[in-house]
Amino acid sequence: MTTHLLDLPNEVLEIITFYVIDGIWKNDVRDFLSFTSTCQRLYLLSHDEKYWKKMVARRDPINKELSENRTWLDYCKHIYLMRTILPDELENTVSRYDDGYFCTIEKILIWPNKIRIYIDERGDNSLGSIQHPRSSKIASVKDEQIGSYIREPVSPSDSQFSIEDEKSQYLGYLDFFIHLSLDHIEKVLVFQYGAAGYATIKLFKLEQAFLDKYNFTMSKC
């Protein structure tokens, strides 16, 4: 079996790189050119789709084909950068209007620039049709702002539902484009279902323990 250099974990590649840089160079110019040549070759290899297809197979072995205009590298970034937050890891999971109308958070998927919230909204039609999920909103706020009017809310950018019945239930997900950066540290992500009347709930706080648990890498805006 042939093992390629890029099959190695990033940590191992870093060790190799710094071993070369920190080693004793007998001929600075030659060794510098040798190292830059190696980096150039690694760069070319990093754009070889067969490596990324193999990486995808480790995380998502069922997926054998890609949609049009999507590369294995793009899909690899998608699945490896995604984090899943389950209901028992959230501080609150129900945005309620009353006993007859309430939205339950089933799980949350997080990417560097997007949050996908899976919802199960129920209504008993006692007050008429359910408010549409696309009117929902999220925001990153300070602790003392929870429960008050949400300033600068983020509305859904996309959605998909397997059940879409305004009389009884909406089941599916909402996508929100939001870049969780260092500016959000110690802030709380809140969610409110619908246009009005539903409770604003605290999902999670972006504190260091949370970042460490899910291995988040934060950057500046």
C-alpha cells in the first residue's frame, strides 16, 4: 500500500516542516530552495482531488458523488469544519408562544460562516395558522440583553422543510449566515421563532469552555 505525504495529519506535517526549518543547514541557499520546492509540490498535491475524496470517505463514506460545480475539496471543508450541537447541550430548546404553539430545537449545525437550526414547530390552530419559520431570527447578545428587544437580528438565508403545514406543523431547518468571530466571545446566541410573540431563548454562550469542547477556531471579523 502506498502512503502519500498528504495522508499524514496536519500535526505530523507541522513537525516535519519545523524539523526542516530548525535543523542544521549546511548550505543555506540550496536548503532554502529545496524547502520552497517541497512546499510548492505540497501545494500542487493539495489541489489534487483524489486526496480530498479520500478524506471525505473517512467522514462521509456514503457520499460517492458530488453535485455539479462542487469539488471534493469544498465538500471536505464543509464536513470537517462543521460542528453539531445536540439538544441536551443547549441551554434552552423551546421557543414558546403558548401551550398550543411552540418551536422545539432538534439540533444545531455550525460552520465558520453559517448556523443551521433544525426545528419542529407545532400549533393546534386555536389561534389560526402558525407563523412562518422564515420570520424567525437569531442574534449574538450580552447576558444582560437576554429577554429584551433583539437588536441587529439575523434572519434566515435559506430553509427546507419535510413537513410544511401552516395549520399544525413545520419540520425542517433554517440557515442563518453569521460569522462567529472573536467579537462574539462571552456573548450568548439567542433564537426567537416567528415574527412576534414567541419567547426569545438562550441557545449557548460562546465562552472558552464551549470553544474548547467543540474545538472551535475563532478569527477576527
